[in-house]
Amino acid sequence: MMFNYTDNNFLVKENNQGHGAKNRSPVLVGLRVLVVDNDIDTSNLFCFILETEGAKVIEVASSQAAVLAVQQACPDVLISDICLPDEDGYTLLQKVTAITVAEGKQLPAIAVTGLFTEEDCQKLAFSGFQKHLPKPTDPDELVTAVVEVIGRSSK
């Protein structure tokens, strides 16, 4: 793993080796994915999975750092935990949407959460996240969700 950009607030990791699954090419090559999760194990797992599929991963642990990363690193996809230390993922999505809309862009977003009551699912459905995944998250479901929100083929 190679660290290409460091800052006190976030880190961009790039895997130039493309360790996709055997007999197929990595499906996320060149994609910049912002992962926001304060659980280091979850964040590291997501980074490993996404990097294996060729993505460049921007890894942060707070909403504040995520907003800065959106402004400076211009990610293609946001993957955010709903329960963050400084504010929830819903508020983060509102801030990120305001930034990207002002720039004439759209940032597809995936929510990851351990909260899956009926009320939580309804809130997720109306919040602006294109997809939501449960914790723990299946690696194949994570990659499939990213592929779906960006409209790429997983062939």
C-alpha cells in the first residue's frame, strides 16, 4: 500500500497493484472513494476491500474531516457511517451535498450502519443516501453498492 497524500485531517491511499479477484479486472480502478468511519477496524476493512478493487481511498474518522476531504480531494463516492463522533451521517450528507451542488456536481452516497429498525430504514430512504448497508458489511455487497451508485458495470 502506498500513501500518496497526507494531511493532518485525512489520508489518501492508493493501491497501484490492482489486486482484483482472479480472472477479472478490478471494477473500481481510478475511482476516488471517501470512507468516513470512526471505527478503525471497519475503516481499514473498507479501505482494503476498495483498494483491492482498484479504488483510491480517502479515509477519515469524522464529519469535519470528511467535509474538508470533499473540498480538497473531490471524491467520486461517499461511504459514511451514520453514527459519527462529531455529528451524524445525515448532517454530513447535507453539508457534502451543499458543497457539491454549489460546484455543479453530484456525490453518490452510501450509508453504513448497525441501526436497522424500521424507523432507521425509513429515515435512510428519505435522507439522500442512494444505498445503505448493514454493519457488519459483506465485502461483495460493499463493492456492488459502489458499482451501482456510480453506474459502472461489474463485468
